[in-house]
Amino acid sequence: MPRPLGLLPLSRSAVDRDGVSRTRESVFDDLLADESTRILPLWNGRLLSETSADDASSPDQAPDAARLRLFSTDEITSALTRVYLGRTIDATPQEPAGTAVILSVLTDAAARELEPDESAWRGLRDLATRLSDRDGGLAAEALAIANWHASHTHCPRCGTPTVVEHAGWMRHCYVDNNEIFPRTDPAVIMRVLDEDDRILLGSNAMWENNRWSLLAGFVEAGESFEAAVLREVEEESGVVVADPQYLGSQPWPFPASVMIGMEARAVPGHTQLRPDGEEILALRWFSREEIWRERDDILLPGGSSIAHAIVRDWYGGPLDQPPVHASAREEAAVGTDPDSGRSDAA
């Protein structure tokens, strides 16, 4: 299947989630008794990693590649929450393919005992582009499910504390017999282009004044992705768009979203910008040449985000290089297999 954005950093995975084993009552007993099982610790949304430039498990890893630190079952014996993440598909010098991995969400005391250097615990935003497919998949899965558990400790119907079951993939309320499964909040993120092929970027009130990114918003109840694009763009910018097209998607577990990348064209005569002054402080149409000319004065989306990949795809190459002339971009597109290209965010 063509991937115009390349393989996005948090969309990669080399993990078999092994959903069949989750319902087995003895799954944790069996896995913890197996010395080949590995534990992935998570503390306050952060992970432990180490440089893996000498033994990178994927040829597509960055030169400053990182590897998640996995531990044996006797090195981490307690956890606030445990979740069976599945079995690895790719082998590494440390673990063979088929290695079972359990997420252990740690208390402050357990985290300090395991690794007292607080700076060694890293966030996924920092690590995403440096991890292999296996580790990127494990990290995104771990953070997303841990965030879900943290926000679903009680039954939404009656308020009773829930019990973790199905190897961490369900919470059960025994008062009303309610079974609660993980949920993800879909959000659309839009590349809006005008008649001159300029891209629309906005500056959010929560960011630095010189940071710019794509417009985005959550999909509302009973709404399609396409309808969300039309509504969000007009609400946030005043621009009317048409014909939304799907570009790609990426999980964004900060805390519980999946970002659906879309493109839409502004309707001629409806391109006047109207920032609301509260959420969106500024809006602007950028040409490729303006992006390059003002590169030292503006901040664009980071490499782990789908926004970076969407902007880069429109720009025609790395954002730290001059834009390619339009005719050259078209010639390159004709001779390129979409499945073979990878974003620098991947």
C-alpha cells in the first residue's frame, strides 16, 4: 500500500501483540517463570534507553540510534500495573525474535532503585526517531496503555475501583459487571493548501510565538474524518476547504490520541485568515521559499510528529535543505516508488 508520508516514527512496529494469550488466567505466572521474558519499565511516562549505534537492529535506524533497556524478570519484581505487550518479531543481539515483553509501571521508589539517575529516564518524543521498529512499537504501545490505565482506575458508571484483567488489556467492575477496554481519541491534522500551493500554518497560544504547525482537532461524536477536517479548518482559521484526502496516521499517546493526516484545498475566494485570538494567535500562508528563507526565525514541528512528515512531504525534502524546484519535484515523484521512501521522522 502506498505511503506518501513514509513510515511514520510511531506507526512502526515489530511486535506481535499476541491477543489470544491475554485471556489466559495463568499468562503472567507463565511469562514471569520464563527466564527469557523481558520487562520494559515505565516511570512517569518515561523509559530507559542506551546508545545502540554498534549493534542497531535495523538498517534504517538513525546514526545516533537508541535501544530500549529491557530487564530480566528477577531484576524488576514489583509494579503498579503490569501489561503483556506481546512477543517481538525482530531479533536483536540481546533478545531473539519471539521474546515476550511485559510492561511494568513503576512507583517512584522502584524507579529510583532501578535507575537513580533521573536524567536517564527519557520521554518518547525524544526517543521516537532514534528507536528501531521493534522498540518504537513497544514504546508507543507501552505509553498508550499505561496512560489509559492511569485514567480508568474507577468504573465510569458507578465509581467503583476496577480490577485489571486480560493481561492488562481490560478493567472489570464487579459491581455492575462492566468490562472496560482501552480507547483511543481520533484527531485530524490537516495540510491545507491554497491556489498557489502555499501551506497554511498556525501558531497556538500554548507555544512560543515563533512556533508554527498544521491545524488539528479532535473528531467529534458521530463525525467522519472528512467532516472533521471541514469543520476544524473553518473554526480555527475561517478558511473553507473542500475534498479532504487521507495521507496517513500515527498513534500519539500524549496521552491517548491517534493522528489522522489529511490534505484539503482551500476554496478560492474563501482564504481570508481569521485566527480566534484565544487558541490560535496567528495564521499564515507559507510558500516553500518562505519556509527556507525564514528557517532561523521560525520553529516547525519536531521529527517525531506526523505534522513534520506532512510538512516535509509538501516541502519536497528535508526541511534543513533548500526546497527543490517544482519541476524537479514532479520528476522525482514520477520515478519514486512510494513504498520505498522513508521520512526522516521514520
